[in-house]
Amino acid sequence: MSKDPLQGLLGVSDDPDVQRALGVMYAIHEVVHDFQGIAEKGDVSRVRFAGAESALMHIDLGADHVSAVVANAVFPEWDLVWLKDWAGRSIPAFPAGPRHPRYSRIRKTLRLVGNRDDLALRQFGIGTEYLLPESYGFADFSPAGGTFVAMVNRPPFVVVKVGQISKSDVNVLFHGIDGGDGVVEKVDEVIERAVLG
């Protein structure tokens, strides 16, 4: 755990309750990474050098999910859907810069889309029979536009909705990690059209 990410989280919202919730989830997320065997930067690099960006994405999505579930259990006044919404909104607070390699940007995009897809499934009641306490939603999509697949890692993975997105929708999803005003809302609009269409 380091000071810089905590300071970055402070910029996500001026609401002290949101800041507390994000701080709690960040701390739990890092403890979960220790349990996952990937607490040190060197651990991340070793997994990355194996070409395992998808595995890293699921490691993060799993830690994101567990941190929200535990925070909700410890602080029941923080609704799980509210926590998941803010967890997803915090991802663009750490924007991908030009030094991030292409594969890292793809992973960060899929993590953001996965978090927001999980939220949409819960909000709209899609596949909720598969969303067990240990399960989270995620998604994958064609980088040229076309198929958008919403899934739940029950386990095993379960496809709960197949929708369509356009090439311009894909651009919105990939720019979601660049940070800036309204980027998360634009990502949400794309996902909502895909899962409700």
C-alpha cells in the first residue's frame, strides 16, 4: 500500500463518506492481493511477462469484488451496489498514460468495463441468479465493434447477455481509462445499451 494511490482516490469525490469507502476498499484490495500471491510489484511483472494480462485483469476484478463485499459486510450502511459504483468510478482516477504499453491499456480498459458491467447487471437484474456472494460480472467485446458479451464468473463463467456495440462505442470504452469529466458515464451508456438491447 502506498500514499500516492490514496491521494489519487481523494480526487474522485469531495464527499467524505465516499473518500472513506474508497480508502477502505483500497486497503482491502491490497490485502486480497497478498492472499492472491501478487502483493509485490515483482509478482505483477512475473505474471505479466508470462503474457497473462487476462489473468491480471481477473486478479484485479476479484480483488475489486472482494473489497466491496467485505466493506459492505463491515459497514452495512454502505450498500454493495453503491460501493461497486464508486470502485468503478475510481479506476479512471489512475489514467493510462503514454508509458503504458498497449496490452496494459487493454487490460485496464477491460477492468473498467468489467466493473461497470458488474454494476449494470446488478442494477438491471440481469443474470442476478448467478451473482453469488463470491461472483462478479465482467465483459468482453470485439475491438472492431460488434459483439459485447456480459458474463458472470459464477464459477464457471456464465454468459448472461450477448449484445451489440458499434466501433464508436468501442472508442468510448477504450477512452474511459484516460480520465476526465463524464468518461465513466459514457462507458455506462455503452454498456447499458449493450445489456438492455
